[in-house]
Amino acid sequence: MADTIYDEIIKYATLVKYAQYGSEVREAIAKSLELSGKISEEAITVINELITKNPQPSEIVDARINYKGVPFDTLRKLLIAEQLKVVGIMEQLDGTAKINELTSPQYLAHKGSSFLYPENTLEAFKMSKMNGSLFIELDIRQDRSGALCVLHDEEVIRVTGINHKGSDKIKYLNTPYVRSINVEGLLPNYPAQPIPYLEEVFQTFGNKINYAIESKDRRSAAAIADLAEAYKLQDHVLIQSFNQAELIAIKDRGFELLLLSDNVSDPATLLANNIEYVGCSTNVSDLYINLLKNAGIKVFVYTVNHQYLVKKYLDLGVFGIFSDDPFYISNNYPTREDAPFSEIVFSSGFIPHYNSYRGGFTGDHKWGFLEQSEDRDFVLQGWTGELPDSFTLTFNASFIERNNGWGSLAICTPIDYFDDNKSNLSNGYHLLFSPAGIYIYKIVGGASTKLASSSNIDNMTDGATKYFTVIVNATSITFKTNDATITVNDSQFRNGFLHFGRKWGTVSFQNVLIS
């Protein structure tokens, strides 16, 4: 392993300390080199003061020194040159805040923001950091040699598409082979990415980010701690596991520890073993969260991808949220008036609801539901942000293979969730289209009421493209095509969110614009 930053600092400090200079200068510079933060200013100030107030023999101060083949005119120039090297190293040390200094709320990039980037890859971590996420969550499993591989599943088939016919468990695969295969096919149009190892992650990011590292195989916590210690990252690593025993085994090593559990009954025992964090799923009750919080436990909730749920959990006082799209849930992303479909990759805000399917992109820059379904599907179009009071929305839509279903959009939903009538969470207006006509429904608490419809519509056969317009003002909603128009006078829901939906068939959307 290459020298760590810490070793580099010691090396340079030792070089100055034992060089052939006056003892007073040596000691002052050596001391200053070991300081953090203000090293540059303090060291140069000390040099100036010492040379000015306590001049050394002229044969030393004025001597021309040749250091590694580079001539220096004076002792001061040499010392400053060495200082600049250390300053460069210290810039690497000026990392993000330590985990135990963080305040709520924390938004963790689950698997490196897996809704946006290929999960658990260096690319995902780099892009998450670039977009402002300085706390990433990643999963660790040991390969056959015991090396710490960044991988969520026990097997590699889901993330690589490679079927080893019974031998694709990571614990059976050797490191050179794992390094030869890629994560691909998880997201549309994203290039294949290597499966990384934890050491590569530490080498790439150092203390510039914080890490929530799960011992996914429930036996790697000690090995994670060993590697983090080797890279001097104890203050920036939160080790998590479902296995309480492996966390207790490293309780005295100075790491922040998180137990993943929906059924903690004795928080005091956790705290006595330096386990100060608990991660729980969205299945737990509010009472459970309050129990932990009131006992002094810092609570993380996983996996949360809707803003309305974030508000709920923050109101309960949780410390942090694991999210596949941390930029959307934290409102830290740019909104826009035109759909980003032409980019043919998912951007922030494409959030599925009760199903995991988020649709896909076509070669001609459309987004839509490209796989048949036995149910309905709805996907939030979070790129719009919250809709204005009044707006005009235009879009093209076409059925690929309708299968007797419909396409739709839900508008002005008070929360960023919509499932039509599957739960009482759905509210807003549901606008449907099919060869049978266009419709406006109002949904209140999951109950649907048809407000208007028209069957005067043509050219909605599979493959045909239809142009639609939606106009919302303070008192009315209009839904129209070139051959049909319906308007309702209703003002119960305004602002809110936009979702596209379908039932059964495949349908695509294009040229979506809000003005």
C-alpha cells in the first residue's frame, strides 16, 4: 500500500527536523509542520521571525544548498519549499466534518445514489460527491481471498448479468476475476463500471467524504475497521451491521457504530457497548422511533425516496435518512420546465411509487413504460419540482402496445406520491387517455370521481403519436387534444406534483413542457 498522507507528513517533518540547520530553526519548523489547519501561515511566520530576530551564522543562512539536485539560494527558500509540500498534503487532510460532529438531518447516498448511478461503484460515489453528497452508504462482502468487495448482493448476477450457474456467490470468487467483471444493465444507457474494493474507495476519497459501511455478510466489521485504521479514517467511518455481536467486538476501537434492527428492546445495552446509532426500515412504528430517540439513540431510516416521508421522519426527530436519490429528498437539485428525457439517463426525481419499475428510455429520446404490466404503475416526475398555481403542460404520447390499457398523468397531488385508488394517500387530478377517449378524474383519499370525458378522439392506435395540452388556472382544468377538449371547474387541488402513469400496456412520453 502506498504511503498514507499521515506518513508523508511525518516524513517531511522528519526531513526538516534533522537537516543541518540551526537548532532553533529546526525545532520551530518541525513543530509547525505537525500542526493542522493553519500550517502554512504559522510555519512561514516562525521562519521569518527566527531568521530576523535570531540570525544564524552567515555561512549557514547564505549558503547555497543543493537539495535533490535542486539549488536553493538560502535556507529560507529551502524551508519554504518544504513547507509548500506539506501544505499540499494538508489540503488533502482538510476533509469533511467528522461523523461525531455532524448534525441532523443527514441524507445518505444509499449505495451511492442508486436511482441515479450504477450502485456501489466508484462512479456512483464520485458523482454523488460531485452533486453535494458527503455521506455515502456502501455494502461490503468478502470475496474468496477475504478482500473487502463493495457489493450488496450475496451473488453477482443481478448487478453484472453474469450467471455462473450456481457459483456466482462472491465468497466463491477470486479477486482477479471480480476485478474483470462489471456492474452493468442496472440503469439505462449507463456505461459498465468495475466492481470496486473498499481499499480503492478509501484511496480515492480519503477523508473528503464520510462512509456508512455495512458489513453485508455480517462478518466483515473487524476487517472494515482494520482497513479504515490503516487509512486513518476512524473519524469518518460509520460501521453498520444486522449482527450486533460483530459490532460489540469492535466497540472499543473508536468507530461510530450502527445496528440495523427493527426490534431493539434494550437501547441501554447498545449505548453501554458504544453502539449509538440504530438504522430501521420504514416498516417501524412512530412509537419505536420515539423509544430509541428518547433513550439517546440516533436513528437512521431506510430507504426513503419521497419528500412527504422525509418530512414525517424529520418531524419525529430522526438523525438521518438513507435514500437512493438524496438530492431529490433534500430538495438539493435543479428543477426545470422541460423534461430531461433527451438525456436518456435518469436524473433526480424519477421516483416509483408502490412498484419498483421506473420505466425506461427509447432511442428517439422518449421516456415511458416500456414493459408490459399486469397492474398500474405511476412514476413521479420530480424534475418539475412543485407545480405553479397556474400552468400549461404540453406533451406527446404514443402507445407502443396498449393491451387494452390506458396512459395517464396525475397533477396537483399534495404529496409526491400517487397510486390512484390503492391507498388513501392519493389526492389530486387524474387525467387518462386511450383510443376510447380522454377523461378527468378527481381523487380524494384514494376515492375516484369522474368529472368529465370525451370520446371524440382518433388516431390513438399503437405506434401513433398524439399531442396533448393541459391548462390549469385558479378555477378550472382543461385537458385537450386536436380533436377533443374537456374542461372542469374545480379548485380543490393546486400546486403539488406531476406523475405519469399507465395501466397494462406500454406507452411513451416526449416533448413535455410546463409553462
